Amino acid sequence: MSEANANTSSSATDADSTDRWPARLWVLLTVLCLAFFLDGLDITLIGVSLPSIGNELGMTTAELQWIVNGYLLGSGGFLLLGGRSADLFGRRKVFLISVAVFGLASLVGGLVDDGFLLILSRLIKGIAAGFTVPTTLSIVTTTFPEGKARNRAVAVYGAIGASGFSSGLIVGGLITSIGWRWIFLFPVPLTLVVLIVGMLVIPKDRPAATGRYDILGAVALTASLLLLVYTVVTAPDAGWFSARTLALLGVAIVLLAAFVLIEKRVRDPLVRLGIFRSGALVRANLSFVALLGSYFSFQFVITLYLQDTLKWAPLELALALLPVGLIVAFGAPIAGRWIGRVGTPPLIVLGLLSEAVGFLLLLRLGTHPSYLIDIFPTTVLVGIGFALTFPAANVQAVAGVDAQEQGLAAGILNSSAQIGGAVVLAVTTAIISAGRAPNTPGAQVSPEEMLGFFRPGLIFCAAVAAAGLVVIVGQMLGGRNKTGQAVPAPTAASQDSE
């Protein structure tokens, strides 16, 4: 056994041999969690600072949206490639390089005085996250053996990552009061800590997968995903049925079809298509789309109404949503302990049900809302839903997947979340915009009218969460076992004949 493989095997043995992990395993897990936390935080952190950035740099609203969309475009387009690259080139190497690029892009974003360079830094940062996120999950799942140890580790990992997604508005509101540049500079020292400690505690490893790198497949896949994300995030402005949107969508589909044909013919495919035979993985991805898509849309609606319509300060909005972050941070580890007892599907069902009910409760919202009566119950239910579903979906997505494809499975999961979340958010935006269409541009709209526009969006959020719930209920009725895996995912060897 090589030294690299011996180190990895030793870590797995330590994790499985006792309920009490050694300090070095906790340090390793903490570093990986912090990297995931920074990615989740960066997605939702930036929103409240956009008006300040626009005022100082003279950027239009159309330009400002690309500070957000540039990150989503980069990460959504490269998550699958990043996950598979970790399998093919070594997880430690890919993790450290991508974290370093993430930190440098953060530093540049906080120092530039040009809008284009700021957007470019966000695009590069998103690409780096596209490699970092699936790599961190694959390191977790290959360090901790499947079962109790992995469930516990993924629950902690999911709790910290989910806290990043759910606390972005809170942290953003606090930091923006100091200055918008600190939104970009804030992750720099944390990234440096991750890089230094990661170099010390992440075991050296050899590539988990063998074979040539599928360059043609990588180009086709990345181009199709980049174009798909770009089309989705620009569709609300260009029009969903405009010639431009339909043409771009058509090209993205052609590129994706070309990628499938390439993967069927090459000897060493970038993505082994047989992995999608794992029903548990597919359903975990659909539940992740439902969770994050509905949550991103909820954040969008509640921010527009409370901050833009009712003129709440960013800090007020941040404090209003604080229960979500607190419940996720403390509740997700508890949910991880339940996975071994009840399995992943029941937790996902309860989580998505909690989210859907929480969104529907917001339909009671008025123009002078009482926080404790109208908003607080929703934040509690949404926090519970996130805390239950996020770790359970992560565990289910990688259950039974071979070690050489853990990075790929993690990349698929996060790609579906990013792209699916962007699609759900774009549809929510279109629903709200459709309601506002009859109004004269620039005319004053009353809070009562704005509520009328937002309510269909909230109903759609609940419907998306409910759709994910239905998918997992179908899995439970199908008699799946506790991990949500009917049979082990097909191995690469068993698919050679495909």
C-alpha cells in the first residue's frame, strides 16, 4: 500500500473505530466545513451591498446583477468538471489550488475600482468554488467510512454549509454598514487559514480514478452548463420566449446532447452515465433543487418586500432572518444523528413539508406586519426544513457511490442545486414581473399592490418544495432502505460494456 493510500486508510479507520474522533480528524473536518461555509456565504452575502457598490462605482442595475450572476455562472458551469477533476488529479491538489484562487479573487474584488474588473473577479471566484465545493464533500465522504461515521461527518459539514447559505443576508447586513469593500475582503483571512491548515492536515492522495482526461467531453459539458446558466439568469430581462433566449437554450441543449454522445464513445468518460442509474442519487438531487430553489426565491421575495417596499434597513432584515441561521447551525447536527435511525427520506420529507408550510404562512403578510405573528413562524419552519433536508440529501447523494466517483457525485449534487436554484429563482422573478406588467413603468406602486405581485411567487416557492416532497414520498413508498439506496450504485467496472 502506498503512503498516500495508507494515510487515507488510516483516517478512515480512526473515524470508524470509535465514537470519539482524534483531534486531527476534527481539524480536517473543520477546514473542509469552513471552505463550504465560505461558498454558501458568498452566494447570499452580496445582495444587500449592491446599492452601495452601484453608487460608488457608477454601475447600472443591469451591471450590478452580474456581480451576483457572475458568481453563479462560474460555479454552476464548473461544478461537475471540478468534482470529476478531484477524482482524476487528486482531491488534495485540486482543493488547495482552488482555495488559493478563491482567496486571490476575493482580494482583487475588494481592491478594484472598476465595475468590469469587479464582475470578472466574481466570475473567477465562482469558477474556483466550482472546484472547491465538490472536492470538499468528496474528501469528507472518503475520509469517513459509510455508515454512522459518515452520517455524523456529513451532518456537521451540512450544518456549517447550510449556515453559510442561510446567514448570508445577516452577515451582509452587518458588514455593509462598515463598507461594501469588506464584503469582498472578509473571506480573505479565512481563506488563508483554510489554505495553510489544509496543507497540514489533508492527507496526500493519489488520483482515485484512472484513465485519460476527457478533454472533449469537458469542453462540451462546461460550455453547455455555462450557456444554460447564462440563459436562465438573463431570461427574465430578455424574455423567456424571446428569440434570443430560445436560441441560446437550443445551443445549450445541442452541446449537452453532444456531451452525452461523447461520453458514450470515449474509453475514459468524464462522467460515467451509468451513475444516474442510482435512483437515490437522482432523488437526492431533485430534493436539493426543491430545497435551495424555493429558499433562494423566498429570500428574493422577502428582501424585495421588507427592504425595498416597506423600507426596512439591511440590519433589520438580517436580524429578522436570524432564526433561520441559528436553527440550521444547531439543528443540522441533530438531524445527522437521526439519519442512522430513520434514514434520509423521512427527514427530507419533513424538511420540505416544513419549508412549504412556512412559505404559505407568509401569505398572511400585510402592509404593517407583526414580526412575531407574521414573519417569525416562517423563519422557524424554514430553518427546521433546511436543517433536516440539507444534511440528509448530502448523505443520500453519495450513499453507495464508489470512492473513485465521490467527487463526481458531489459535483452532480451541487450542480443540480446551483442550476436548479437559478431556474427556480428565474421563474419566480418572471411570475412576479408578469403581475406587474400592466403597471406604467416608473409609476408608484403601493405596498398592497406589491403584496399582490409577491403572493404568487410565494405560492410557487411552496409548490417547488412540495414537488420535492412528492418525489421523496415516492421513494419511501417504493420500499427503499434507510440510506435511500435501493441497490449499490453500479461500479465503473460493471459499466464497461455500456
